[in-house]
Amino acid sequence: MSTAVAVVAPEPVAAPLHVVATPVVDVAAREANRWLLVFGIPCLFASVFVAAAIGSGVKWLLGFALVSLLAAICSLTWLALSSDTNG
């Protein structure tokens, strides 16, 4: 006679699958993300170039900052004209 006991582990039961509905994206949130992306990136680059010009003393970096600001002004104009906040 053996003293070992055989224990049988129960098989795990898988949960039934179900379809998850896609979340509805808010129009205002999508518009805010578009503004932050399109207008924020040129402003970020301009601030980095200004900081680099001040920190390093290299004056030609201000040219890149001015180009970035011009891009920010153009993107701001485009965003204002193409905004769909009034439906």
C-alpha cells in the first residue's frame, strides 16, 4: 500500500467571449487633440531653438526659431479656418 495521494487539479474554465463596443470619441476631444498636435509642435520647436540660442550663444539658431514661429502662425490660421466646433 502506498502513502502518496494523487491529487487531480480541476481544469480551468474559460470565460465566454463577448464583443466589446468601441468607445465613442468625443468631437471636442478630437478637435482639442488636433489643435495640440498641429499648433503645439511648431511652438515646441520654436521654444527649443530659442533656448538653444540663448544657452549656446549661437545666433543662427534664432533663424530656426523664426521659421518655427512662421510655421506656428500658418498652422494656427489653418486650424482656425478648418475648425469644426460649430457643427
